[in-house]
Amino acid sequence: MQEDENMIEQCACIHVHEELKGQIQGKIPEEGKLNALASFFKVFGDVTRIRILYALLCSEMCVCDLAQVLDMTQSAISHQLRYLKQMALVKNRREGKTVFYSLSDDHISSILSQGMEHIEE
């Protein structure tokens, strides 16, 4: 019988390594933090939001400029920016009547860079 390459390998017998189990269980964050982390990563599951983040990685921009660069409506950009701001990935500042957006911090650029590096391997 030929093995399926996509088949997941499993132990042939059940044996719990209690010492290892105890070490690992204490290092897994609490459920609330894991839920927050899962929500954070969901933000990166949308191509439009990724495009906006990449544009902001290059430069601080207003909604008008983002709409032009990404060939989208200002309404669509604003909708996504609202979500990105709620998730603390972008911040904004007002200059007169114009609101400029930028990445919240260096963590966001690191996540984008590491993610791209991973898929390009």
C-alpha cells in the first residue's frame, strides 16, 4: 500500500510525556489573549487591508492619496482604515482639514516583512 504524502503522521501508541506536558501547558497564554491574537491575525486575511498597510509602510498618506494609489474609492479606503484603526494597526493625525494615516508602530512593518519573507522562501 502506498502512503499518501499529505497524510499526517501519528504515534503508533499513546504515551504521554508528563514532564514535557507540564512544561508546555504553563507557557500557553490564557484563552482571552489567544482570542485577541487570533483577531489580530484575521486583519491580515484581507488583501485590501494588506495593500493599505503596504502603502502606509512606504509613507504616511491621507485617504485621497490612498484611494488614488490603490485605485479604490475613498469610501472603501475609509471603511478599511476604520477597522485597521480599531485593531491598532494604524494611527492618524489631523493637519488642517486633512487626516493623515500611518502605521501604528514598527511591529506592523516587521510582521509584513516577516510574512513576505516567509512566503518568498
